[in-house]
Amino acid sequence: MNKKIFRAANIQEALANIKEEMGKDAMILSTRKIPRKPMDPYGKEMFEVEAGITAKEGGAERDSAVKKIDEGLFESLKGDISEIKDMIAIAGFGSGIQNILCSHFESVGVLASFLRAGVSERLAISLIERSMVALSPDLGQTERIKHLKKNVMAHCLAQLSVKDYFNRNNSSGVPHVAAFVGPTGVGKTTTIAKLAALLSLKRKMKVGLISIDNYRIGAFEQLKAYASIMGLLCVPAFSAQDLACALERMKSMDVVLIDTAGHSHYDNKKIDEILRLIKSDFGISVHLALSVTAESINMKEAASAFSVFNPDTYVFTKIDETKRCGKILDQVNNLNLPVSLITNGQKVPEDLIVPDKQTLLRIILGKEPKGILGKGPKGEV
Ligand SMILES: Nc1nc2c(ncn2[C@@H]2O[C@H](COP(=O)(O)OP(=O)(O)OP(=O)(O)O)[C@@H](O)[C@H]2O)c(=O)[nH]1
Ligand SMILES: [Mg+2]
């Protein structure tokens, strides 16, 4: 610090001099009154003020050292807090989790992320165990965590597959006919409406719609209403014969989308009826719609019941209604099919995503901001 002593007849004058000479950042270090000398009858009392200013360079160094300490402290606190949060996320899970933490504590963060995202305990442990195998024992803690994350992501990506099933690559000369099946109320009809809009308006394909939902009054009207808005042909079909006629009418289309009635996955009789209709030699691809709001066990049972259709892809719906899309990873692990579509809201046609693998993984891990997804099919907005 640069210091200097100023003398003046009064404090105000001393301060004015200090400000002028050292600037407004100067600090007052001490003040003193100097009494009049007894031997000098004309003498006056004076004020002495010692002022100082922090040297610029030294100050900058000190400031940056303090900043570094603060940042270090902040980072370490942040690390502690996130570890505590991870431990809370893990607390209450079974002995499998405790065991893996005993042998690989560095996996706590990854494990917590999986569990928070709704991935099952069993799958999370298995993914971590598989990813640990490839880790070199010579790595330090930070490097181990980094490599573990990388390996886990690679394992997840290897399990996932996506398929943009409804593109323009069909050169067979006959329409691609696709039926949507799944439990009641998962969003089949709404998804078909969104997809029809995407294909006809954005991809400029000729699209026809067929409803074989002959159980409920209004089911056909629901699809027909969407079709009318988009100017698409939409017909009902109540039997195999109807379906054959409808497909004949639509043979000049690029794509024909078939809406089916939702059924409880315990209602084998009704599932069988649809099966007989759409699997009777029309070359129809089948897409299994499952809502991610369902519990994992229900999703698994529904997929198992609808697996008689031998589905070609999954359509996961209502991701906007849960933060636990990790169950998609479990479902894909149970029955491995590519994912063709994801829906994230009620708005037609916006809330539809044709995911790529990375997007799908981000959705599964709850990392995809809903705002971006809400804008429509990824890459086509
Ligand atoms: N939040 C949310 N709601 C959705 C989504 N997709 C559909 N829905 C809503 O879910 C409800 C049922 O949708 P539908 O399309 O009629 O479902 P469905 O599978 O055809 O139903 P059934 O024909 O009765 O089996 C409607 O209120 C839709 O608006 C979605 O992605 N997110
Ligand atoms: Mg429906």
C-alpha cells in the first residue's frame, strides 16, 4: 500500500488534498491534531491525516487469490451438496445398491442420476457393473468417474435404437400401411393426427386414415375431425372385408395410418379381434403405443400382451407428464424394439418428436429441456 501524510489547517482541507492527490479510493489510516507550538505566538494548530491507497498490481493479485479461494470453496461445497443429494436419491433402495456403492463408491453420481430418472434399480446396477469392467484400475478418482460416465452412456446408446419409420424412402409402389395399437387412452388417435400432419404438411406425402375402432361411438368421429381439418381421406373399417376395401381405395397413397381401439392388456379376446383384422395378410406394420405415465410393471405387462402383434416399433407417449422417462430404458431392455415416435403434449400437430438416439437418451435421463421439444418434430421445425 502507498501511504502519505497530509497536513492542513482543518480536516476538510486535508481530505480535499488527499482526494486530489490519491484519488477517491484512498483510505484514511489515522488522524492527529498537532497542537500550536507554545514558543510560537503566531502559530496555528494543524491536522495531520495519514492516507493510503492499495497499489494496483498487488491488489489485483490479492483479489484474484481471494477469488480463487472463494471459487474453490464454492466448487467443493457444490460437490458436497450434489453428493448429499445423490445419497438422498439412493437412500431407501435395496441391498444391491448398497453393495455396488461399497465396491464402487465413485458410481454414486451416475447411480443417483439413473434412479432419479426412473430407471429401475436392477438395470441401473447392471449398467454400472458392465461399465466398471472396462475401467483401468490405474485411473485416479476424477478420471474414473469421467470414464464411468462415458462407458455407461455408451452402454445405454448401444441398447437404444430409433427408426424414422414414416419417411419418403418407400419405393415399393404400394402404400406403407401402419397400425397403432396399445392400451386404452395412451394417445394413439392423437399421435396418428400429429403424424398425419407431419407427413402430409411437412414431408408432402399422400396420407390416408382408417379407423377400425368400432367399439366406441365417437371414436371414428375423433379421427375424422382431424382428417377434415387436414383435408385427408378417412374411412371406418369394421371387418377384414371393409379393411380390404378401404386399402384398395387408398392404394395411391404414400402412407395409410390405421387407428385401433385401445384395450386393456388383460382383455385377450378384444386384442385377438384386432390381431385377426390387421395381421390378415395386408402387410401392415404395427406400432405399439405406451404411455410413460404408466408404472414400469404395467408398461411391461402391456407390452407383453401386445407383443402378439409382433410390433415393429415403440411409440412412447405423454413424456410431458412425468420426470421419470427412465422406464423407457427398462422397457427397451425387456423387449428390444426401435423407437419411432415420442409425444410430449396434447397439442396437434406440434407435440410429436421423431427422435434420434442422442435425443432419446437425453429424454430418458431427463436432460432434454421440454421447451425445445415442445416445438415439434426434432429437426423439422
Ligand atoms: N399430456 C399429454 N396428453 C396426451 C398426449 N397424447 C395424447 N394425450 C391425451 O390423452 C388423451 C387420450 O388420447 P387419445 O388419442 O384419445 O388416446 P387413445 O389411445 O386413442 O385412446 P383410446 O382410443 O380410448 O384407446 C387425450 O386427452 C389426449 O389429448 C401427450 O403426449 N401428452
Ligand atoms: Mg383412440
